Amino acid sequence: MLVTTRSRAAKLGAFVAGAALLLSACGGGGGGNSAVQTGQAFADCDKNPNTCNSAPADQLQQGGDVTYAIEKNVPNWNVISAEGNVFETGEVTKGLLPYTFYATPDLKPVLNKDFVDSAEVTSTSPQTVVYKLNPKAVWSDGTPFSADDFIYNYKVQNGKDCPDCAAASSAGYDQVKSVTGSDGGKTVTVVFDKPFTDWKLLWSSGGAMYPAHLAKQHGDINTPAGLAQSFKWFGTTVPTWSGGPWKISKFVNNQSITEVPNEKYWGAKPKLNSVIFRVITDATQEPTALQNNEVQVIYPQPQVDLINQVKQMPNISSFIGLGLTWEHFDFNLKNPALSQKPLRQALFTAINRKDMIAKTVGQFTNKVEPLNNHNFVPQQTGYKDTVSSTGQGSGDIEKAKKILTDAGYKLNNNQLSDPSGKPIPELRIRYTVGNQIRQNECELFAQTAAQLGVKVKVQSTDDLGQTTTSGDYDVIVFAWVASPFPFGGAIQNWGTGQGNNYGKYSNPQVDSLMAQANAETDQTKAADLLNQADQIMSSDAYVLPLYQKPTFIASSDKIANIRNNSTLDGPVYNMAEWGIRK
């Protein structure tokens, strides 16, 4: 999963992210999830999420430029690292990195045939997957895309070959016994120690692949130290290479990333001359940039005023959808006060999610309801309410106070003290700068905590990835942008020691149940096991799901083949197909 402001954190993933920042039913705004649709370009995106706003190639100009607004700079270019696992980084690198599967707007995984001709399970005991690579696939310097790339990216993410590679996740990779190449490197055979339910997650767009032949130039990839050295190099170095239809021609720090077609690409060539990712960290400035034609596409975190401004613009179409992006409050369990479960349970119980929704995203859509699971959304098979029974998110202040008094906490003169008599120190809650909805959510959290005698300071951050990975928060609000693979994603986010488990949650019983789910080939049984883990985690009050986060896209009517995609792949999933209408 990516963190979003992977994960892909965004945090894809955050892909965010994430996942990170990493999520089958209706999605990407499909299946009746639309609450706002203006203009004509996205008129049929509810019914046809994968094909709306389409135009055949002969109706597109050859050339032209599209500027696409992103809300964060790219300080780390390694999207499979914990720090680089940010949604915006995933967007920018989507056109550069090879990957096996990606998510379409209907939230389903699709094989990326530009890179992989086939991917099949050839044995279940042991589980074996064989990938046949596209023989035409090459990196931009002419080096063939091969099994070496699979092996390198496996090594830096399995948690064993490179202990110092701070990967976003080792989920699935840590269950692989071997990765071997044959047929001149164009066949990859993966054998698992134990079955992995979400095997399509591996080397997919939630993580993608970095070139092994370049890694060799920046470290001995047969040693842990050399792997770590190369892994770090990919994070600190702007890619001058590419393995996709686009390549970076110019990077201006904190301003823009310009991508142009990769002339070495073997697949369908982009029609556009360039796509420019313009960094606009203050979302309130995006409508003005759109109206002034400084950008032609925005994909902001939706805000009431922002959406209302866009609705008034001529020749601009917009769309709101719900997918697998979900908003949440997280505690940092390294904080001594928050390491105590009763305090966490009380704070989350006092939060009134319905009221919070009404005062934030409920201002522009009536489709959003409290989310009651950490791994599934209501459109997915497997969704089960694991939160309501705990009382968390209910806004029951009296119940919250009883949790505290029963545990020995005392409230005197609006100051809560722990059972030893020590006052609970002031907490810091963080949110992404410029995001008014998240600022409001943090202020509502602080107001609620004050009723329990806990002081909370609201503080923004302009680098969500660094803030989460360094643990520079007590409470934080952001969204996971997930992939279609909930089982591997669960371990990535909640497993002990996992890269996306920023708040350092650890419960051996949860780890065990997630591992069982992750190795169960029966999807129904896997979902049941994961929900058992989810019920325990809900009781532990580490993360409070708030709601499915609406996604909002607004675009010039001149741009064809761009559409909402409420997954970690985002609207850029098909960037090579974008074009300007004649």
C-alpha cells in the first residue's frame, strides 16, 4: 500500500502510496459511488470505469503537452523503500518502471503484457509461478529486461538478503524459496516455501522493478552491504534511465518533473510530446492553476471549496469516486503514554466518526460512511465490520471516560493522569500541509481529546514519508492507497517490523493469523482468518479507520483517455494512452 497525503505513504504506497504506498466489484467511482460528476468527459465513468473518456488514436493529435498537478515533491525516488513509498512518487515513476500486474479503475489486477507475456501457477505443492517475459522488453540503454531484475528486486525486499534495505514491505517476498531464470533470462520461475495467496502482488505496480544492471554499478549485489548501497542509490538519484514508455528529461526540485517518450520503448508510443508533473503542495492553489491552464489535470485530496470552484469552470470535467483509498488515525506506540491500550481505546471511542464525516467530506458527497475494517472496503468480498463492536469511533464520551477510570486513570482540573499519577503529556497530531480536511480532522480530534483531559497540539508536515518513517508524531492522519491484494497488504501495514508499520504495532496473534491468511489458497478461508486478525487489532486500538476517502479528478475536456482510478495506480495508470483531441 502506498501512503497518500503509498500506500503508496497516497502512502500507491504512499503506494503512499504505498501503498506503499499496494487495494471486487465497483470501483474507481464505478457502481454507483459517484456523488459529483460535472462536464461531459466523465459522464459514463460510473457505468464504464475502464473505458470512459476514450478516444481512438486517429482522433488524437500527434504531440502536445499535458501538465498534471501533484501535491508533493519527490525527495526519494525508490518507491519500494519505506521512505519512498509515497503515492506521488508512484505516480511519477509509473511510466518508468516495469511491473507484472497493475490495477484498472474497476479495482481488478491485470497482467501487464508490455513486460510479461504470461504469469501462471504451474504447481501448488510447492506453489510455483512461472513468468514468461516479453522478449522485446529492454531498459532504455538497450539492456534486456530479464530474470536478473526479478532476482535483484526480490533480494532487496525479502528481509533476509539485505537486512539494511528499508523496504516498504517484505510481504510475499519473505515466503519465496527461490527465483531463477532460464531461456536466456526470459523465463522466471518462482518457488514458494509456503503458499502465498496474493502472489500477483509480487513485482506488481505497487512496487515495480529497478534495473539490476545499474544496481551492480553501485554495489556488489551479491552481498548485503552492496545491496543496501545500490538500494540507497536508487532513492537518492533522479532516474536518467527508464524501463517504460516514458523517461524523465528534467527535474526541478520542489517544482516539476518533465517526462518525454522513451524512444527505446517497444510498445505503443505515446501521442503526447511530454507530461509535466507540477508540484503544488497547497491544494487550494490547484483550481486556480487549472483555470489559468497552468495545469490541465488535477487529482487533489478533495476539499469543499476546491470542488465548488471546479464545478463552475467551463471546458473542465470532474468526477468523484470511491475506491480503496481510506482515511485513518494512527497512534505511535513508541510514545510511552500511547503504549497503554486503555488510553488508546478511550481516545478512539471518544471520536465521533459520523460527526467528523459530516463536517468534512460530507460537505460535498453523501456517499461516505464510517469504514469498519482495516483490510477490506465494502465493495470487496470479505468485508466485515470489526470496529463497531468495540465502540471506537462512536463518540461515546462517557464510555471513553469509564474505560479510563476502570484502568486507574484520573481526571483532575481537565488534566488526565495515568494510574501512577503521572500527567499524560501533550500529544502532537500531524497532517499534510495544505490539506484543510485533514486539518479539520486533527482539530476535531484535539477537541475530543480535551474532554478526556488530554492536550493535543495540531501540527502540519510537508514531508509525510519522512514524518511517518522517522516516527515524528504521536498521532497522525493520512490515507492508505491500496492495491487489489488485501492479504499481502495487511502484513505490509500491520505486521511486526514491517516497513509500513510506522507506529510499531506488534501482536503475535495478529501476526500469526495474517500469516495463515497469506498462505491460504482458499479466498473465503483467507478472508475469515484476516478478519479474525482485524478484530483483535480493532480491540488493540492502534489504527482507527475513518472512511473510504473520495477521490476527485478534474481535467480539461481536450484530454482523452484520462480517467479516475481510485487505486494506488491512480489516473496515470494508462498515461501512454493520453492524448489531445483534434
